[in-house]
Amino acid sequence: MPTSPSLAPAPVPPVRAVRDRRADLAVALAALALAGWVTSGLWRDPNGRAITVNSSDQALFEWLLAFGGHALTHGQNPLFTYLINVPDGVNLAVNTSITVYAAVFAPLTYLIGPPATFLVILTLNLTATALAWYWLLNRQFGRGPLAAGLGGLFIGFAPGMVSHANAHLNWTAGWLVPLLVWRTFALRRPEHRIRNGVILGVLVAVAFSIAAEGLFFTALALGLFVGVRALHPQGRAEARGALPGFLGGLGVTALVAAVLLAYPLWLHFAGPQRFHGTGFDAVIHSEDVASYAAYPSRSLAGEAGLRTGLAPNPTEENSFFGLPLLLLTVAAGVLLWRRARAPQRATLWALGAVAVVFTVLSFGPVAKVDGRRTDLPMPFDLVGQLPVVNAALPARLALVVAPVIGVLLAYAVDALRADPPRSRPARAAWLAAFAVALVPLLPVPLLTIEREPVPRFFTSGTWREYVSPGGVLTPVPLTLDVYPDGQRWQAYALSHRQGEFAIPSGFFLGPGGPDGRGRIGPPPRLLSTLMDQAARFGAVPIVTEGTIREVRADLRHWRIEAVVLPDRVHGAKWAVNQEAVLRAATALFGEPERVQDVWVWRIPPDRPAR
């Protein structure tokens, strides 16, 4: 690691530089090929396919790209909107707003549409993560191209990264982490202290916009690493010498980040529609102890039938390294420890502390072993109630462990190349160990499905004849994470410059959960509940005068002007009972009007229901 002068990169001779450029190209092509392979199911038809296990989050990120670009090009607030969750609006600063991505890729979103732009960013995220770690290991940590390439590709396509490639543009932006590591360690140098602090402050602001939870984890891991290494007997002298400059640069970083993030942070902690903590169960969203030795579903081992059901859902396989890789990592650590000089042992000690602490914290409030919950309390039970920490899912803390493993593997490869075992069987054993540990983890493509197209009613702009400019339109069932159509339609209209319409409800995190925590979507009202029951269970409501009065109150509350039911409703978790929804809506609103490929109910302000 760069905290030790003995591990600083040495000057590169000219011949080596040519060889490195070829290695750079080889790693870049490998990373791009793997990213294209993982996302290949979507590339078949970017606008017509969705990720099977998480089409709801995909629709949300597509909407964020469309809304963010629209807000920035129309002088609107990109961090708060009244286009969804009418009339209360949504605080996007406490959601994953990916404002930087929305701004940078706005031209592409307008050119090819939000779904295709989502796919481009997802593919680039995976590619850039592997390349950024390769660059850090090779250029900053002085590892050889082979070692750095193996480490970078492993981290970029680790089980957790591939799992979060199921539509999480925030967590797949792992390229931010090596940049944060690089610029944090640059603060040790006394020269250019202000410049280094400014660069890191800007990077912190960018990371907060794209992946605030990931930034928080990175800060915790770096703080733990630096602290443990500084307290190690072999690191104290260096730490004392670097401390004044480091703290000065860190102060500049804090000042720059505070200025750039003043409004987003105010909105996050004190703005309207904020909440504290999430509505997700920390016990459910924690790592099973056995999951570290298990194999992920989207891997060669998973395809061979070695997958398990230990993750809370397919997007949260945050560890799943497999037992052979865990054993190889321990062996690599022992090898490096035996060959290391004293300062290097301080670095290894700090790396081990990060891996152990984040592993234990990922177990959540109580330990689970092979799917069975125990009564054994864990450290997260104590820290999980702290501000900011209470908004994090403990299972995701396991994502910090993958880079530690990748760094150890890269250093072990370099150590073995510099001083290989003398016996042929020992060399063969190391080669076999790497193969047995890594080959089963090679990723396979994400599962994708054909998704319902945006109706012609919206692609042709006909909707503008039924809603006043900026007026409220709602699909039935109402938009939620399980019914993302409303935000998909809105994203199409915004990205194709058709104008604005607002929708009630939506897929977002907002207040209203238990104990003041957040929840997905707003608290349900009668109309949304009736439509959900019809869509999910085929239950057509018995309409009474009381039902009509409450539904009218809901329509007035949301200021709805038109209700729309497409021929094919996208259900993100289950198939929607289309006939039951049509019958339920007709019972509540009267006979609909057939317009192109949708059913429409006009809701006049003087007669909001039949």
C-alpha cells in the first residue's frame, strides 16, 4: 500500500512502459468484454428488455436520468420534484439521485432515450471499476501488469459487483473507490496540500451525488485502515511525520465538500419529505455467515447448480466468495506476512483489520448461519442505531471486503513472480489454487426479460389532449416499485421533450415508515389499495356510496385529470390481473374511452368519479 515508502512505485524504464501500454490495452479490452458479457441480455434490445430480478430499480434509474436531465435543462431543482408523489413531492437528496450522471449523460439521454443510456452507464461502470483498480494497483501501488490486472478484474467483477449490476447504477460505480483511496493518500505529501485537498473535496461531492452510501463505507474503511496502521508500532513514526500535512489537507477537503454539498446536505437532513433511517429490516438485509463461503447465482459455479438462497434477494449477494477463494486469501496473507518487512506488516495488519471489522459488521444485529437466525448479538446491534449508520444496510458492508481480497491477491501474484517457489509441485499448487478459487466466480450474463413497451398513447404525445400542462395523470394500478409504468411513461415524455405531466405515488423513499423511518412510496390511500388488490389478487371491489366518497376524496387530493390503463401493465414482482383492474376501474370511474392502445377515464374537476 502507498502508506509505506518501501511499497511506492519505482521508476519505469522505457521498455517496460511499452509493455505496460500493451498491458493497459489488454486489461481494458478484458474489462469491456466482461462488462458487455454481463449486460449482454440488455444489449439485445436496450429499449425493450429489462433485468428480470430488478426491473423496478431499472425503471427508477431510467426515470432519474430523464428527470435529472430535464430539470437541469429547464432550470428546475434536480434534488426535489413535484412531478411524482403529488401533492407532497419527493426529496431526491435522501434518495439515490445520481445527479452527476443525469447531467453528464443528459445529451445521450435525449439522443437515445433513458433505457439505452441506463445500459451505457451500467456497462461503463463495470468497465471503469476494473480499470480504476488496475490503474491504482499498477501506477500507484507499483504492482506488475499481471498482478494489477488480476486484482482489478477481480474487484470490478466480484460477486457483489455483478449482483448489484442488477440495475444499481450507484453501487456499480465502484470506480469512485480507488480514486478516493488515491487522493486520500495523496494528502500525506506536504507539497500541494491545498490542491490535493480541493481535488479530494470535489471527488467527495461527486461520490455523494452518485453513491452516498458507498462514499460513507469508503470513508469508514479508509479511516479504519489509516487509524490501525498509524497505531501499529511500525507505522507510528511515519504517521507522526505525515499527520500535520494530512490533517491540513483533510481540512481543505472538508471545506470544499461542505461548500459544494451545503444544499444537498441540508435537504438530506433537514429538508421537506426527509426521513431518518430506512424501512428495511436490518436483520433480513444482513449477510449470512455461510454466505461468505457460498457461490453467487450469476457465476459459473451458480450456473452449475452451486447457488444458494442465502441472500435477501438476487441484488444483494454482497459476499459469496466461495470457500476456495477464502482459503486462497488466507494463504496469500500468510505468504505476504512471511516475506514482508516491518512497515509492510503494518499495512497487512491494517488490511486484515478492515476485512475482519467489515465482515463482522455485515452480519447485522444478530448472526444468521445457513439461513437460521441465532440469538448471538453482533456489533452492528450497537452501532446500527447511530445517525447515518441507521440508513445503511449491513449486508452491503461486505462489499468492502472484495477490494481487500483483490489487493492481497495482486500483491501475492507479484510476490510469487518475484520469488517463485523452488519446487515445481509448489508452483503448480499455487497456480491450481488461483484457478480453483477464481474460475468458478467468473460471471455469466444477467437474466433479462422482454418488458411491456411504452404505449403509443404516450409515444405519439396523445396524452397531452387529456391532461393540462403540468397536470396530473395516473396509471392503474398506481405507480409503485412493483408497478413502475407511470415513471417509465413520464421518463419517455421528459426525455422526448413532450412536456410535463405529474403522477401521484411513485417509486421513491419518503417519510411514513415505522418509528419515523422511511418507506417505499407514500402511505396507501383507498384508491391505491383497491387497485393493488385488483392487480395482485384479481379482487374487484364491491362499490358502495362510502367507497365512492373516499375515492372522490383521493382524486381531489391528487388533482387527477385522467386515469390510464394500458393493454399490458408491467408487474415488477408478479403478473398483473389486467381484466380485474379494468373491471375495478370501470366500477369506480364509469365506462372508459378507448384511445389507441390504452383505456382512458377523464376525471372532470366538477365530477371526479361516477
